[in-house]
Amino acid sequence: MYIGAIEAGGTKIVCGIGTASGEIIDRIAFPTDRPDGAMARIEAFFKEKPIAALGVASFGPIDLDPASPTYGSVTTTPKPGWSGFDFVGALRRAFPVPIGWDTDVNAAALGEATWGAAAGLASCVYYTVGTGIGVGVYAERRLVHGLVHPEGGHVWPRRHEQDRYEGNCPYHGDCLEGLASGPAIERRWQAKGSELPADHPAWEMEAHYLAQAVAGTVLLLSPGKVILGGGVMKQSHLFPMIREGVARRLNGYVSHEAVRERIDAYIVPPGLGDNAGLCGAVALGLNALGGGPANA
Ligand code: ADP
Ligand code: ZN
């Protein structure tokens, strides 16, 4: 049985075919054009492929409330043509199969909980630190929705005392995303993150912000694992700095051995690597079919 998977990101859309065990056997990627262009490429890719269901992991914000008249649409985005676009509706018209739909980061959390770093655990939190910062929450074996969906990239950290950068979130200025996303690093230091050496002060500042976010998440949700992905986390030296910063802030208060003794195995990169989102979309498709690998 094959599941169609779509990972729709701000810069590119990835389409893939996955198996029930989460293996990706075919894929294509193209830039996130306007919706009509994207739909044409999506239809061309899946046409005549024997998919039993589709899973869609989308950039947000999106409408996830099945009772809402605009369920399945992208809500407020500056991306040309996408604001208000009925993504699930367009897919339904093209493909008569069950469709699973969630945020890219919720999907990645589900993928990791199904086949990745949190496999077998009842909970995990997935952060992506890239063009933006997004947070997916899997708790009690379900993806967490709510009024809309978690938006943990926009919480406010305490500022680093040497940080004079005003922050670039269009809504909040110096929220976490405004201070610690890839573009924030680039504007603060006038250089791309990938070009800054490991001993550059940028990374101590970055770890200052991310460690606060992760410590807050551990206190608020008590997840079984915290997974940090996205382009910025390719700087693997950030992991020990963030772990140390989390342990120092929690200061022994969260008395579980996962945090106190095995934090190296608690705050980790995605087990599925760059496939976390696409595998998550496969898991969403399996859930839409019913009897999937986990309940979303
Ligand atoms: P997106 O968030 O658009 O889906 P990414 O997760 O790749 O894509 O994030 C892109 C951001 O991550 C850019 O701001 C880029 O500068 C930054 N980035 C990508 N690779 C690295 C790297 N190796 N080191 C530091 N920053 C990186
Ligand atoms: Zn913000």
C-alpha cells in the first residue's frame, strides 16, 4: 500500500510516495510557487500513482478545525496567492482518497514519534529552527491542536544582555523567531549562519534563546523527547550548548533521569533527518485511512 505525502514549506514543496512502514520510495521537490502552479505539479506527480491516502504537512497558519467552514485552508500568510487558499479542497477535487492535514511541524513530531527519535514514546515536541521557528506538539499519543495549533516559535525569551538586534518578526519584533531564526542570525551578524565559525559569539547567543525555549517547553508540557531540526540546527555544536543551557536553567527541578542524567539522549536532532516532515505526512495519510501508526 502506498501513501501520498506532501510537505509544503515556505520555500519549497516536496511530494513523495511512502509505504506503511514510513519508507519513502519516490519524491520530487519544486519551489513554492503560487497555489495554481503548485497544484498543477502536485497533480502531475500523483496522477496514476496508486495512493490509498494523502497526508499534507503544511506551512501555517492553517485551519485544522473539522467543524470550520474554512477547514483545510491556509489562513494568514504573506505568500502571494496562498492566504485563504483551500488546499485540502483542491486536493479532494483531484484525488478521491482520505486526506490527512496538519502543520509541517506537527507532522514532523508525528513522524518522529512513529519512526524516528521518539519512536514508541507517548509524547515529543519538535522544533524547526529555519526561515521561521515552528513547534509541533505530540502529547498522550495525539497531535495537539486547540484554538488553532501551537505557535511556540513566537514566545518571548529574555534577551541576551549583549544583543542589540531589534528582532525581525513582522508581528512581534523580538519574539523567539524574531531573534533566533536563520534570517535573524543573518541580519544581526551580517553573515549567513552557515558562514559563521563554530566559535563565533552568534552561537552562544543562539543557544541562549533556544535553551530558554526548550526549558520552557519541558516545564509546560513535560515531553518524552525534544527534537530540534531545521537548517540552523545543522550547526551540531549548538546541541551541547543548548543541553547545558537547559540543564542550568532547570537547575535540578525537573527530577527525571532523562533530564538529570541523560540529557544527551533527550534533546536530539531528528531521527528521520531531513525526511521528518515528509515521513510525518505519510503518517498523517495513514491516520486519515484509519488504523494508522498513531492517532493524530
Ligand atoms: P525552511 O525553514 O525554509 O524550510 P531551512 O530549515 O533549511 O528551510 O531553514 C533555512 C534557514 O536556515 C536559512 O535562514 C539559512 O540561512 C539557515 N541555515 C541553513 N543551513 C544552515 C547551516 N548549515 N548553518 C546555519 N544556518 C543554516
Ligand atoms: Zn513572532
